[in-house]
Amino acid sequence: MENKDTLRIEKASREDLTILLQVARKAFVQAFTAGNKAENVQAYLEEAFTLSQFEKEIAVTSSSFFLAKVDEKAVGYIKLNETPSQTDIHDPDSLEIARLYLLEEYLGKGYGKQLLHFAFDLARKKEKTYLWLGVWEHNTKAIRFYEKNGLRIFGSHPFPFGDELQTDYLMRIDF
């Protein structure tokens, strides 16, 4: 169901870190609480979703955060990595979506597609030949969404999550 409200996507700066972190933590909990141990979700939040970690990440020139806003309210975000910040591939011809999250109440309104296509457009502007990402193998809704938008599974990698070793599928789209 598409929404009439306009999604604005703007590059996040250090001044945006507090709101970016709030949205990131809330969206992560909403996306990964089901099907995971609460202590693993909490441990990952304390490792990857802290102000000091986000301060480090936003300072890296090969990574960019973009806030998604509707009526001035932050509703999601996307983090994009070029080499050398990429998590797996490390190919200068590619762009990685390291994170793409929307708050639960904004899912199904077309905003995820707009964020994804924003990344596609940026990859093309940067003359990348493909875009890729990792997605949890049990996140069937996200996998379907990415497949519907042209990405295909081409591999997998282990993803340490608390006391478990999970599997992420690697997906890509060529331009």
C-alpha cells in the first residue's frame, strides 16, 4: 500500500546522531526480537548500536548514513558502504547496503522501496557496477522485498549474534 506522504532522504551528520541512534535501536529491536534470544538482541545493541559506535561509523568517509523522514519525523535510515568499509566483498566497483531499516509502523507504505531505489541511484551516480547487501536467512519478508526489487542471492556468510552464529544471505543487483 503506497502512501501519499512524501519520504525525504537526507544525509545524516554528527548533529543527527541522537535521533539516528534512537531510530536505529528501535527499528533493530522491532525487526529482530522475534526469533532471537532477548539476551542476544541486547548484547548486539550494546555492541553495534551505541553513541560511541555510531560516532566512529559516521566519521568514516567510505560510509554514509541517510535519514528517512516523513513530515520531519525520522522513520528509518540507510547506511551505505564503499571500500574499504564494506563488510565482505571489498570491491571498489560495488556499493554495500550495510543497513536499511524502517520503523514498524512505516512498513508497507512504499518507503522501503524508496530507500532501496535511493541506494540504486547513488550506486549508479558513483558508477558502481552492482549493489549488494546481507540479510538474515530467516528474514523472509526482507528477502522477498529485495527479490521483488531485483536483487538475487549469490552467497552467504556467518554472522555472529550473541552466543549464536547465524547465516546472512548475500544478495546483489547488477547495473
